[in-house]
Amino acid sequence: MVVNMKVAVIGLGVEGINAVRSLLNHGYDVYASDVNHDIELESGDNLDVDLGFHDFDKIENCDAVVLSPGLWHHHDFQKFKTNGKLLSDIVTPKRPIFTIGVTGTNGKTTTTMMISSILQKAGMNVLTGGNAGGGFKGYTEVILEAESSNYDILLVEVCDMTLDFCQNAFDFDLVVVTNIGRDHLEVHQSLENYLKSLENFVKGKKLVLNQEDEIFTELMEKTLETHFFTKSPYELNLFGKFNLKNAGAAKKTAEILGISDETIKRALKEFHVLPGRSAIIDFPHSKIVVGKTDNVDATAAVLDEAEFPVIILGTPRKGEICRLDIFREVSKTNSKIIAIFPGLDDTLEDAQKILEEENYKGKVLVLTDVDDVVKFALECSERYPNVFIGGNGQRKIIEITESLKEAISAK
């Protein structure tokens, strides 16, 4: 690290805020800016913040720049991508560490952590991180940490909305694509656009793909070599057939790196569900399946596992139109009750309108907060064999999960 080095962070969304925290924790001075005023970040020790505008003089005077993924193609900031001032160019230029990227629509975090567990079981020193939306500390933390210690493997979860950003920030040797689904279409505009971005991302790299997914045909033409995974044959302590696919992707990745089947099998058997991901909580008279299912394909995968007389869903952010398709999906079920609660945003009216449009015949209830959800779920567990709690709002779903576990422990 350069002594007294100052870094500008442009754009203070989830990744930007995480970048500020990481830089401060690693001893850098930071200038942070965003055109929005409604951001909870204030100037302090080693941190200068401008909200409502970007001060380009301050940015120019910084030694390095972190450009948030959401602004990667913004015309005002293109010069920082070509003048060598990006943090990824200065701190860790062309790292020799073997780097694996895990991307796709669903299962990224679970697959990433499965791979990490296997490689660590094999004795490798693995740096794991990436997409802040997946629960990691963000891409900047990975960049800084990779410089601070010696690692055998760099393992990065890559959000599908940050493909171009990550292609510049990291030198991927191997890319794992879990699946392609219907999410973030407000950003991609279409599934075809998403596939084009993915084609560019995997070009010239080794690739791991789902053998059963025909949508990947065009990707194979762009890669250095392609490997295929199928469902893992090994025992898992996880809910859902979809996790067998995640484990299959992790298994294939480990095999490419020369890890023995015995090590892979032991690591996967010992792997436990991650916070916020789908898990079963057993009650005396029922099972409650609870976990983040923030798009229609993730929701459909859970609904395929069992009949759920009661479905409780958190709502998406305002403007995330494609995520409202979750409510179209659940309206097709035979559930007696669909209850909704404010997940990432209070878009309850939007969800209710869709259920009405789809002529859902069951009862629709509105729950106000986490406590309300937990109380209602416990009541339903006395009357119905299966209850599903999912949708959007990972933090709230983690709170709900912990409260339900406490309730079952108290019985």
C-alpha cells in the first residue's frame, strides 16, 4: 500500500459503501461521492463525503479511483478507465493468483462457498469474496486483501449486473456459470442482452456449465475450453434438488483443480446452509421452509419441492418489475393463503394488484413486519403441514429464520 494514498469512490450504492469501508479499514484516505442525497454516510476521520454531486477536482487529485459497477458505462467517468487510475490497476496489476469467478442468476453464493470449503479441505489458502449482494464485503475488499497476503486461489462471486466491471478488475482463469434466469431484467433489458454480456465475460476463459441447460450453447463457442456439471451424487445437509446442482458445479470445479473425490465428498457432506438461504425448520406438526428467493426462478425451484398451503413472501424494491413475477408464479399454486410483507421495499400494493390480476382464489393477507411474519408462521404451523417463507429482503428473512429457530428451541 502507498503511504497516505487517497482513493476516490464514485457512486455509493451497496458496492460503493462497502468499498469505502474496506479502504478505510485498510488505512487509505477516501473521498466518496454520489449524486443522491439520501445516503447514510458522513465525513469523518480520513473520509471526505459529497452528496448530491461529484467534485471532479477532488477526484482528479486522488491517487486512485473506485468506480462503482452501476456507473461503469456512464460517459462522465470513462477517462478513469483508460488513464490507469482505477484501484484494480494500481494495487493489484495482473495478479498471478489463479482466479475463479462464480456467476449466474441463482445459487452463486452457495456454489462459491461450496468450492471454498472443498479447496480449503484440500489444504489450499483461498481468498473468497466479491458481490456484496451475496453477503460478501464487496469487490474492493477482495482487491485489497489479495495484495496483503499470499493466496493459492482467488474465488470471486460475480453478480450478473457487474460482469463488465469484474472483467476489468480481475483476471479470471476459470468461470463457473450456475444458471441463467429471469432476474435484473430492468438492468439487462432482455435475456438476450444478458447472454451477450456473459459471452463477452467468458471469452477466452475456461468455463464450467450445467450440462442440462441448452441456453448455454452460444457461450461454448467463445471459451478456451468447456466443462460440464450435473447434479452431485453425494449426500448433502441442504434443502432442495437445486442444491444438488450447486454441489455439482462445485464438484466439477474442484476436479478441474485436481482435488480428490474423497476430499470433495467429505467437504460437501459437512457443508451447512448459509444465512438467508433456503432451509427447513421442523416443527411438531409441520415443516417451515424459509430462505431468500428473490426472483421467479428461485421461487419456482422451491415450490417444485412440495405443496405449500401457506406461502409468505417479502416484496421487492420499487422499480424491480421482473421480481414481481414471483407473485404470478405463486398465484398458480394450490395454496390456501398467500401473505405478503415489506421485504426490500413496501411494494405491497403492487404485489396485491398482481395477485388480483392473476385471479388468485385463496386468501391474501398483509403482514407488517418481521414479528408479524413470525407470529403468523407459527400459527400456521399448528394447522398446515408445510409453510414457505421467501421472496425479497435477505436481512429480514435471516431475522425471521433466527426467530423461528428460537421458537422451536423453546418448545
